[in-house]
Amino acid sequence: MMGDGLRLFWLSFFLCIVNSSDFCEVSIPYNSTNVCLSSGQYVVTDRIPPQMRAWRSEEQEPQITCRNEAIISCDYQSSMHWNRVEISNCLVEHSECREVTLESVHFFNSKITISVKDNSSNSTINDCLFNETNLHIIHSSESSAPSTIASSHFRLLSNHILGSSSLSFEDHTSGVQSYQELINNTYDATQTTPAPTTLQLTWSGAYDRENPTGRHLLVENNILRTAQFDLSTLGSPDMKLTRNHMVVCLIYLNVQDEDLYGHHPAFIEETDMNVIHVSKKGASARGPLNIRHNHMLYMEVSSNGTAIVVKNNDILNWERFETGGYVPDMGDIITDNTFTTFTYTIVHTNDDLLTRNEIRIDRNHFSRADITINTFVDTFLFMMDNVWTGPIVRYEEEPALHFTQILSGVLVLRNSSMDGYRGGGIKIASALGSRIHIESINISSCGKGGILMMTEMSPINLTSITLYNNTSPTVGGAVSISGKNALINLLECSLIDNRSPHSSALYISSNDVIQLRSVDIIVQDDIDQPLVDHSVVILNGNYHYENVSLSCAEERYLASSNASASLVWSCRPCASGTYFLGRGEVVEDVEKGNECTRCPGKGVECIDGRTPKGKPNYWCRMDDRAELICHNCPSGYCNETAHLWNSSCIGHRSGELCGGCADGYTLGFLTSACLPVDHCRHEWIALLSMVPVVYVAVLLFLPIGDGSMWKSMSYFVQTVPLLLKQERQSSIITMISSLFTMPTNMGSSFLGFCIGRMDYIEREFISLYIPFGTIFILVICLCTLGFSKISCTMPRRKIIFLTNALNKRSMLSRCTTGLVTGFLLMYSGLIASYLKLYFCIEIEPGRWVMYNAGTERCGFHVLGIIRDIWNRRKLKGMERETGRDVLMVLDGCYRHSTKYWESVYMVRRVVIAVAYVFITDESATVMRFLLLTALFLHLVFTPFVTAAGQWLETMCLLSLCCLTLLNGQLEEKYSHAFLIIIAVPFMVSLVIVVHKYWNKRTRRSHPSYEPLCNGDEFGMSAESLNRITYRRTTHTFALHKEELYDAESFLSQPSKKRKY
């Protein structure tokens, strides 16, 4: 033996010398056990040396290729040690060594199985490359009894795995401490082709109970495709998987005995895995499985007696199956995790362990959870402070929390919220012999009901539950409980705006006691939902309620059906022709609002229980008895179409009869709408103050004459806005009409402006400043000039010779005619404003308000406007120039037989103003009648002295009649017809003005004599007048010192004595 050893030593020494001289050898000597190789290629036929290493580290690794199946002989060298070599195409079925060390070895297309048999087995594989290679290492113990300090070690460190390579390790040792370390191993992550298990580790073998030992596994910081761990132990394994990245991880645990001292906790921490499956079989494990700080797509834990601790994980899909029951005083703890889907099943049919099991699932985030509890012992499930994040598309028809079964369990669910689940909130499909406590839960916007339970002999307590906007297609939109032999309590719950065809809020059926305490129910309107019976609460059983409140939707009355073992509350709509304002209620256990009221006959429509709708131009309010009272609305204040009874006001108006303005708005001029306060400008006051001056200038310097055209056109322009609906009043019509009235609320012109915050009365008095200011200036003018003039009189029935003074009027004449004309143009507007201030209606018994300003109470006094009109007869008797001017304006345009027509004119204006102000319901009909009557009287009496005046008045009245007949009858697309009708009088007046101007120019170019006055104006025939009153165009009679002469005396004087 000594000689053989020396021979091998010298042979090895010789090979090193040869390699150092760069001699390349193609084969390794037979039976070599320890070789040192230089770079190059080597061929092995049947035996591979157990110890091989490269000669120099800076050279390329020597390449060893096997031609046939080979063996590794450790007969002379018990340990196997390869360092920096490359192995290719080697097949080693079985080789036994006492120790294996592989360092920086590259394997290609090889399959090697090595068995390490020793009481202190050690294997280390470090920094190796595996390409299409399978390496299998087996540790086992010798038959002799091991030392108490013996241990087995397997280390797999910093290796890289390519292709379909796989590494496997089996530990068959017994009676020794066994340690396995798998650290920093990687695989080719770019490979997409399917591959077998990358790493597999197996524990097996016999166990010596008298010499308890343990196995310890550390898998850390690996990047692997797949890993499988088959671990068989006496108790819970000492296993730690931390900071690994794996595509698939499979862990199979087999606990052979309930060893009280051989149990260790297992850990899976800080790993990133696509799929991990943990399966435990055998006896109950006293050591828990700790799963913490992991990120996983799918994890399944199946066991028959293992408690788990799951904390701070992010797991897409989680499944837990426990079938054996827990060790006493142990249970699962699942806290602070994020799950998309969570499936948890406990099925324990063994009643040997009659101890309490406690499961805690707290502070987690779920998309949905499916839980089953089926045990013969009390299993307490605590679910607290969890958050449901919302449904996902795949499970959108599933409830947020689904209990398939609860058998002999105690459920405590507290402080969670669920929203937007089409499959429902909480569903308990079956509960038997259990206790259910649900507290501080918010469920909203869920389909198929908020809480649905079917229980038997299972008491239920719902405390501080809020269910909002949930829907059920069948029964119980918020809560539906079908129980048998179970006490059901609802305490301090809120059920708000839930919907269902039957019992929209609460449905409970039980043959035991039903108790409701401090429950608030608010019902959503279901008028647009078909096939509903409008029931809200249905209790079938021995019910008792205390401090329960129920509030129906607006305009729904409360229908109640009470019996000894049944209670039904419904919120029903009223039938057509009736209505209910407010809400049917249960307040402090007292029912209110149980009847409908008949719909008012004016201003509102009640159809099919819907919200009463106000008719166009009507304002409605609810009185103290919750009954509707409707009033016709002032023009331009209310909606012109059908509207909800409480949405009448337009143009930012508010208050009673829409007479006030909304916050931040105020009344203005030239518009009926309220204007923003911040748009008001005080500078407009200066403009308004100048309007009377402009009016005076126009009245003094325009040729007014007998006033026939002014009267007809002003009356027409003033009346048109009273006949048209508000939306048809254009800005032009509003502006023109305001020239003859007051710029208050006529129409809805975009020219509207405001000068500051003001109420209706203040605005009306400011508006009266314009006509009163105009009249006041003209009166001052008249009084001032009157003191400087001397009046002349002449006997009645004397003929007046009008001279050049008519062509060049004095200032006194201008002031007089302007004053009378201004009063005639504006007095109808003054009367309308005066009547509006006095027009009050009673909106409720004993309370009167102004019709045009519903926010103002009637109780003030306005001085009456002086309406005494000068008596025509007295004016005729006046011989002063002022009297003549007044007469010319008042009746200068009328025939002698119709001198009274100015009174008719004034009465007609007053009647129109009164009808516009006071008649609100049938104003169009009344206006139509008055104007047709006026047209008829005008055609019959023909009061105007000239044909032009007669035709102009006829066209004005005819146009007004057409407006009253067509207003409200034409569609919007034909609205231009109104403009055509309104334009006709303006065109006729324009033709008359042009014609008069043309005639005046013609007379100036052709001197002639013509009658100065019409005979009717002086009460004599035209023939008699023509004989004594002629004027020559070139020589006119002169009035010296404003003297008037009798015609006969004038003609009888000698021609020399006549004063021309």
C-alpha cells in the first residue's frame, strides 16, 4: 500500500511538471485521484478523479469531456474537490464520497449523482455554472450511532443555472443536526421555454425520538425559476425563506408527530413570487408559519393543523384551506395585508379538541373576500378595521364579503367600509348555531342588497351600521334577514336612500324577537322605477321598535299596516289629482303624513304622484298646513312654461310672487330680471338726471301741431309691450316704450342697468322722477314766461285770424303745448305705476303683499296723482294764448262733433292700464276685447278731422288687435310676423310725415290762397268761412301787439284804416 501511494504521488508531481512546460495531454491517466491541470482539453473514458483543479488561476479553465458513462472513485480519496474546471457530457449515475466541494466548476450537458454518506456529511457547491445539467446530491448517515455533536451541512452558494438545468438535494440523515443553506443562486431570466424544477430539496429518513435532532433550512437572496421543498419532520420545521425572487415555489410539509419540543416557527419573508403553494400534512404543528413582507401574485396555504401569521404582504390572490383544526390556543393571524381576492376556508369535523379557536383578520385591504367556517367547536373569527378597495372586473358580480357557511362559529365584524359592489355588500348564505355581531360598518352603492343573511338558530346584532344607496333586485335594499329561532337586534343604524322592488330599506322575517332601537331610515324617490310596491320596512315576527325615525322622499305620504306579528311601512306617491307636500314620517315612533290633498283648481297640475307642476306664469307656495296656494305671477317674473311648483322664478328672482331678488342681485331699469349688484354703477344716476332735460328739449322744439300723430303712435308704442309675452319683447320695443313710460320692468332687454341695491318701491319712485321732472321743468318754464305776457280775450264765437305767430311760435306757446303733450304721453304710465303700488293680493289669510313686489307688505300710503283734467268748455272760454295752445293739443285734431274724444282717449288708456295691472288670469282675453271695442268705436265715430290722422289711428288699433289675436298662437319660427305687424304703424306714420313735408314745399313754390281753418273748428260751414278767412302766401295778415279782431268788423273797415 505504501508503494502505491508513493507511485501516485510521483505521478501527480510528474503531471504538474509536464503541464508547467505547456505540454498538452489529451487524456487523464487511469485511476488518477488528484490532478492539477493546465488549460486545454481532456478526455475521460470511465473514471473521473475526485480531486481536480486548474494549475493557474489566470489561465482558462481546463475542459474535461467524458466519452462514456463514468464514475467518481473516492476509495483512496474520500473527499471530492473540484476547482476551476469545466465538465462536459458526463454521466455519473452514482458515486459515494464523504464530502463534496465544487468551486467555480462549469457543467455542460451532464448528469451527476453523488451520495455523501457520513455522520458529518458536508457538501458545498459554490460559484458554479450549470448549463443543461442535472446535479443530484444525497446525504445519509452511517449505520453506527452518531456522536451527539455530529452535524450535516449542505451549502449551495452563488451558482448560476442555465437552460433546463436542475439541482436537487436529499437529506436522509438521522440523529444529527442537519443544515442546508441556499444563498445567492440565480437562473437565466431571459429564457422563455418551459423548464423543469430548477431547485429541489427533500427531507426524509428515519427519526430517533430518543435523540431528538433538528433540520434547518435557509433559502436566502436567490433568483430562481422554480423551487420545490419536500420537508418531512417530527415537528414544525426550522425553515426560513427570505429575500428570494421565484416564479414558482412549492413547499410540502409532513409533520410525523406532535413533538412538544421539536417544533420551530417557519418564515417566508421579503420574497417576490408569482406562485407559491404551501401544503402541510400529518400531525398538528405547534410552530406557526410566518408569512411577512412578501409580494406574490398567488399564494395557497393548505394545512390540517397549522397556524399561520400573515403580515404586511401584498398578495393578488390568496387561498387558505384548514382542514384539521388548530392546536389549542392557536389560530391564524392575518393583519396589515393587501389582497385582491381572499378565500379562507376552515373545515374541522374532529370534535376531540373542544377548545376555543381564535382567528384574527384585521387592518387588511381587500377587493373581495370569500370565507367558510364549518367546525364543531367554537371558532371565533374577528374581522376589524379592514378596508374593501372596490370590485374588479373578473368578480364584479360577486359580493364584497361572502360567507358561504358559518357553522358553530362566532363572527365579529367591525369598523369597515364597502362601496360600489354590484354583487352586494355582506352576504351570509348560511349560518347555523352561530353568533353574528356586525358593528360600525359602512356599505354604499352596492347591488343585490347591502346585507343579506339566511340564518337558523343564530342570534344577530347589527350596531352602528350605515347603508347608503344600495339596491336589491328582489327584497331588502339595505338589509334582508331571513332567520329562524334567532333573536335579531338593530341598534343605532342608518339606512339611507336604498332601493328595492319590495321593502326598499329593511326586510326581516323571524319567528323569534325582532328589536329595532335608534334606527334612522331615509327613503329615496322611486317614482321612475317600474314594478315596485313602494314598501320600505317589512317586519314579520314578534317585533318591537323604539326611537325609530323614517323619512319618505319629498311628496310621498306614509302608508302603514300594523299587526301583532307584522309591520309594513310604505312611502307611496299620491294618485293623479292629489298631492302631498313634505314627507311622510315616523318621528319618535309617531307616524305623520298619512294622507294626500286634493290638487288646487288653479295654477298647478298634479299627475301620477309626481312633483306638482306650476302652470306658465304661476307662482306657488306651501302654507302652514302643507297645502299648495298658487297665484298668477307678474309679467316677466315667472317661468313662461310648465315648471316645478317651487321653481317658478326666472331672471335671478326669488321670494313671494318672485318679487324679490336672489342674494347678490338687485332690481334695475329696462329689464324685469335682477342684475348682479357688482355690475351696478352709480354713474347711471347722472344719466337719469338728464333724461327730463332731454324730454323738455324734444317737447319744446319739435313741431307738435294738433298732436294727432303723437297721440296715435305714443298710445301704440305704450300698449305693445302690454300685449306681447315677455319672451317676445325685443330690446328695441322695450327701449322705445320706455321713452313714453318709465324705464322700470318693461321687457327683458339686454340694455338693463342698475345704479345700486334697491327694492321695488324705491325703484318706482326713482322712475317717477323722469315724468315728474319733465312736467316740473315745463311748469317752471310756463310760470316764468307767463309773468312776461299779457293775455288777450275776445268774445265767444269770434273768428280768430292766425298770423305769422303760428309759424313762429313764442316760447310761452312752446311751453304750454309741451306741458300738455308731455302729460298726455306720460299719464297712462303714471297711472299704471300708481295702480301697481296699490295693487295688493292676499297670499295667505290676513297677509297682503304687493302684487308686483311680493316681498313688500301692503301698509304704506302713496299720495294720489292729480287726475283732474281741464274742462274743455272753460278752456274754450279762455282768451289767452295759453288756453289756445292747450285746446289745440287737446282737441285740435278732432272734428267739431267729436271734441270729447280726448276724454275717450284718456279713459281708454286708464282702462288698458287697469286691465294690465289688475287682471292676471285672463288678461289676453280682456285686452283683446278692449282693443276690438276701441277699433269699432273709432271706425264708427271717425273722430279725427284729417284723413291722415284717421288712417294712422286705424292702423295702430288694427295692429294692436292683430297682436292680441296672434300672441300665443304662432310658433316660435313665425315670430317675425309680430315684427311685421308692429312695423306697419311706423311705416304709415313715416309716409304721412313725408307727404306733409312734400306738400309744404309745394305750397311755398306755388303761392295760392287756401282756407286757414276748417269750418268744423269754428262751428260754421266751409262756405261762410271761405268768404272771410283767406290768406295769401306772400302777404299775410299781421297781428300787431297780439290784437285779435272780429272778422266782420275787420272787413267793414275802409282799406286804408285796416291794420295789416
